[in-house]
Amino acid sequence: MSVQVRVRVVIRTLSVNYIAGELTRVFQAVAIALGLDLDYLESNWNVLLSGLRKWLEENTLQAVYLEVYNAQGFLVSRLDLQIQYGSVIADERNFYSDLESVRLAMRKVGTVPQDCRYCIVVSLATGASDVPGWSRTTLRSTEGMRSLAIGPLLGSPSISSKMNIWVRR
């Protein structure tokens, strides 16, 4: 029994670290595909990872959003990553990531104006821990946009993610 518990803890820890790392790779792939500056990611890398890891460990991370917005603050596009949790025993899938789907989805977004910036926003369950470097905010309006379901993106034996993107109609 103790061996089984230990194996579950190790797999769970690997899942948390894998998904957190892959989420940051998705952010990087989006920024590169849209021609956005990587300075935001580089300067916030440790804060992003620490928050994602903490909330994945707690099962309180519900969704991660990458918002691309113009100089006036209006949303140009948004990537939604819905997080799903499962049991290590019930979910026998391997670790996977489909970054090619991200690149293809960014083609649907098209080009973005040169003055665009981006930020990472998370949706958390009640009781989520505060993490230094993260602050409360709200998502920008998606009025005049449509959501496109891209499908499964990331997975591990206990955590997975589906992707949607928001584009102008």
C-alpha cells in the first residue's frame, strides 16, 4: 500500500511540473507565432511558473488565459486553456503536448498590430493560495468576437487542458 501511495505522489508531482512547464511553452509559442515581444514572459517566467505550480498542486487552477490587446487596451485575441483534473489511477494517459495545434490556431488569429501586448490571467477556485507576483484582475471583454474550440492540448496522468481561441468576427 505505501508503495502505491508513493508512486501516486511521484506521478502527481511529475504531472504538475510537466503541465506548468508546457503551459509556459504554449505562451512562448503564441508570442512567437503572433510576433509579440518575449520580454513579458522572460521577466515574469519565475512568477508564472510558481503560480501555475502552486495552483496545479492545489487543484485550484481552473483556466489560464493569454490575452492579446492593443494600445487602447481592447482585446485583439485570447487563448483559453481550460484545466481538468483526474485521478492518477483512473487516467492512464501518457504525458502529451500538441504545440502544433497552437501554431495552427494562431494562423486563425492572423496578424496582430505592432502595438499589441499580452498578459497571462488565471481563473482560480475558491480557496486558492495567494502567490507573490500575482494580483487580482478581470478578463477583457470578448464582445464582437467568436470562440473557436481547438480541442485537447496538454495532458498527463492527472491533469489535462483543452484550448479555445477568441478571434474577431
